[in-house]
Amino acid sequence: MSEQTRKWFYLILLSLIWGSSFILIKKALVGLSPVQVGGLRIVFAGSFLMLIGFKSLKVITASEWKWIAAAGFLSSFFPPFLFALAQTEIDSGVTAIFNSLVPLNTAVIGTLLFGAIITKRQVVGIFIGLLGTFALIAAGMEFSPNQNYWYAIFILLSAMGYAFNINIIKKHLSHLSPLAVTAGSFAMVIVPAFIILIYSGFFTEVWSNDAMHLPMAYIFILGIVGTAIANLFFNKLIRIASPVFAASVTYVLPLVAVLWGVWDGEKLNMYQLIGALIILLGVWMVNKKRKAPKTV
């Protein structure tokens, strides 16, 4: 499989996995608190990664651990709690749409703080995708006015964390294997998450409650597939693609999340479909290669 084909394969696969994560969070919140959802998600993902990737940690040097810690907390610790909190007031599909600000944040942060270089075509693609995102948001606000859109702030904070994470990995950790980076990131956050889970009352109020087994099963799937395995593939994508292209997965995954939302009774309208098509155009522009000049 060529590198170009692998990039698109990872993009589509991650869009399907992460696009399905929002409905799992929604279902898990029927019984679990946002803190319990976030903490349990991290503990499940971290435990799985320690099981398969503990040996890979020995290749990480002392100087690299500070970047691993920064990437871990910005991408793997705070967002699981923030997403769960946001979805107590906002539909799962809308939450995924707000997350589409990641590519723009990645480009801005990468250019200003990490010396990244982006092409004019990528800039155009970013803003086309952003235009599609705003179209989806406007359509959602018109047809679902009762949601508290102030909770989108938690998604915007997560998007900033993801943007920093992408640039940190690309500049400082791309020489490490995706397994080492992913396992290292969760090694830094699993203990704090477990402590938070203890103080959330999970083991005293939820663990022995039979009615909570189904929400816990949703989080188990989310932790293993939607977090641990997805992050492995995402770090593979970061290694072979530009930061902007890697971040563009957040433009595609809302399409999956919105479809899951419709299946669960959330509303979909023609304006949202138009916005989705605009987003896909933006992703294509971000990844379109410049034609090589003709030689005589």
C-alpha cells in the first residue's frame, strides 16, 4: 500500500471510529456522570495500551518524556472529560461538528509556535472546511434551538489540546513508534484518571449497580477501540502526513456522528447535507498535491 493510500485509509478509518465515539458517550451518560465517563474511558484505554505497549516505553529518553507528558494531558486526559461534559447539553452530532475547528487550530498553532509551513491550497481548504462546519452549526442551531451552545466552549478547549498534540508529536516525537508515543501518553494520565474515578463515587455507587453494566460496556468499547486503537492509528497518520491533513479527520468524522445522531432520533436537514459536502471539498483541497512543473 502506497503512503498516499495509507493516509486516506487512516483518515477514513479514524473518521468511522471517532465519528461513532460521540453516540457511545451519549449512551454512557445515561447513568454515568461526565467525570465517570471520562475517567473510565482513560482507564480502559490506558490499561489496554499498558498491556500491549509497556515494553515500548523503554525507548523513550528522559528528555522526551516532557513532550510525551504534554501530548498525553492535552490530548488524552482533558478531552475525554470535556467531551462528556459538553454532551450533557449538546447533541452528539453537534459536538462532533464543533470539534472540526481542530485543523484551523493546528495550522495556526503550527505556524506560530512550531515553525510549520502550510501551502496556500491548504489554507483555502481549511477555510472551506470551516465554512462547511459553520453551515452545519447554523443549521443545527436553527432546528435545535433548545441546546445550550455555551457548552461548546469545552469542545473548543479540546480542539486546542488536539492541535497542540499534533504539532508536538510531529516536531518532537515523530521518530518514535506510534505505539511508544500512544502508550507513553496514557502512562502519564492513567493514574490521575483512576484517582478521579475513585473520588467520583464510581466504585461505591456504580460498580455494583447492575443497571450500569450497559453504560460501562459502551465506555469499554469507547476506551479500547475509540481511544486506544484509534490513537495508535492517528499517530501512524501523523508520521506520514502533514499536521493539517492529520487534523482534517475532524472534518470528516462529523458526517459519521450526525448519521449516528439521526439513527438515535436527532434531526438532519438539507442544510446540514450541504455543509457536509462543503467539508469534504475542504478536505480534498487540504490534501491535493501541487502539480509538478512540466519539463521540456
